Amino acid sequence: MSPPHRDEGDAGAEQAFATPGVAPMGRPTLWNRALMRVVAAVERLNVARAKLGNRTVYDTALFPWARDLEREWPAIRAELDAVLADRERLPAFQDILADVRTITRDDAWKVFPLGGYGVVSSRNIARCPRTWRAVRRIPGFRSATFSIFEPGKHLPPHRGAYNGVLRLHLGLVVPRERDKVAIRVGDAVRHWEEGRVLIFDDAYEHEAWNHSQEIRVVLFVDFVKPLRFPANIVNRLLLSLAVFTPFVREGAENLQEWERRHYPRP
């Protein structure tokens, strides 16, 4: 029997707005400066109008659909196992999203993207149809990828690009040395569990590490943060424009290039 879902909330940390992290870096254009000012203003509105408060880590009982995703764990794990058979050819995260070079430059954080923010990998989805169907049922779904930490990987403190989404990790492969594998969000430190969901706000400073001798894999999902009016409307409008940003456009081009190399046409 699974242990009960605990109250994971930690309201002690504070969000910083438009701070460095996984955000467009090194692009000193008027468009990007203006965009970041808009994002910072909307982030403040999102904090003020959050339906479930502004916690670092959320009690999954607040999201009843999380249980449904956990029930899909065996099927998702089976599809992942097939993907991992070709693990050495998977791209490093910065090979897809160049801006994450601000926090990672080695090949120890690999990803297998399915899609999100207006961009999909139809070939990757064809390999993981049960996973794709499961994540598409998440209310406010925005993106999904398999995220692989190689042994020894440590992701330094950083924050996400925007607080209008929450992040979900479904533990898929967790090393036996569980105490050596964790994520810190604000002051809250959590360990992944296979078949269990972890939901947190990556707009808070966070870091993650795998100091074990085995790989760690999670299903990495973004979904829309529950907000009250008018933040919910403004947030969805801003997220709908994400596909037009350099951050997403370049990621789509890099993903297409990786697909051309990985799935050569006959």
C-alpha cells in the first residue's frame, strides 16, 4: 500500500522576479528587454492571485488527477525502458534548449522531449503513446519530457523562466541510494519515489542532484498554475505566446535537427 500523500507545502521561501535562471540570456534586444518587463509584472499578479497559495512544494492531494497519473506509472515506465535502450544517443538538455547552458554544460542531464508550448515531437510521441495520452489529461498541460540525471550530476541553484506554471515530476527510475538523490526547492528538500508524483513551483530557487552510482529518471511536466481572475486570463494569454519567443523557437529547431539525425528517413 502506498504511503499517504503528505502536506509538502513550504511557504517560507520568497519568489524573485525576472531573475537569472532558465531564461533568455545574452540577448540584449529591445524585444527581449520589453518581454522580460512584461513577464516580471505578470509574475507579481500571479503571486497575488494564486488559488492554492504560493508554496515551494505542493501537497499532491490538492490535484486529484495526480493519482490517475500515478496509476499509469507501469505503462510509462515500460515505454521509458525502451527509450533508455538507446540512452547514449539522447540529447543533453542544452542541445535542445541552449539557454540552459547557464546551469549545465556537460552531457549528464539528458532528455527525451515529447512536446509542449506549441512544439511536439511526433516521432518521440509515437514511441511513447501511453505517456503522451496520460500527460494530455493533466488540466492545463503545457509540456512533457523524460529527464535523465546521469550518476554524479548536480544541477546548481537556479529558478525557472516564469511562475505561471507548476512543475510535476513522476519518479520513474530512482537509485537505490535514495538519500544521495534529491531536489531542494526553497528550503524544502524532497526525494523522488518510483511511481509517485512530486509537484513544485520552479519559480523558487531550486537545485537537484544525483550523487549515486545509478541513473535517475523522472517524467518532467509543466502545467498551468491555478490562478484567480484576472491572472488566469493574462497567464494563459502569455503562455499562448510562448511559441513565438526565441527560447521556444530555437528549442523547436534544435529538436528537429536531433530528430533528423536520430530518425533518418529511408
